[in-house]
Amino acid sequence: MAKTVKTTTLLADSEGKVWAEALLSEAQVKRIIKGYERVGVSLTAYGSPNQVIKQVEEINAVLDTNATAKSMRESGRLVVMGVGY
């Protein structure tokens, strides 16, 4: 059986109210969103702030291993930022 990738996910409405926060697979996220839509609640899935920060840190660490990318980051010509938080 294939292993399912799960990530910490926030499900929030257009006003920013969080309706669910859990470790979910993509299929679970879609099922939950459809369930809420049936009762008239429109939700959007977001990664948790900690997850986004970790991903940005990992990207920056990889960029630091490349001399050109590191030089561009140090001069301010290349910046990796998380958005939405």
C-alpha cells in the first residue's frame, strides 16, 4: 500500500475564520471542503504558518549551497519569502 503524504492544513473561510486544523492528505482536504460546501460554507486550504516557515528555511538552506544563489541572496537580488502569514 502506498504511503499517503499528510501535511498540517488550516481550512478557513473568506473572513479568515479557521474551521479546521489537522494533519491531512490532499484527498482528505478535498473531501472536507466538499462536505462544508454542501452546507453552504466555502473553505480554502492553507499550510500552517510553521509549515510555511519551515519550507522557506529549507529553500534558503538549499540556495546557500549554490555560490551564485548565495551571492544573489547576500546582495538582496534574490529573496525567498512565505506569503499569507
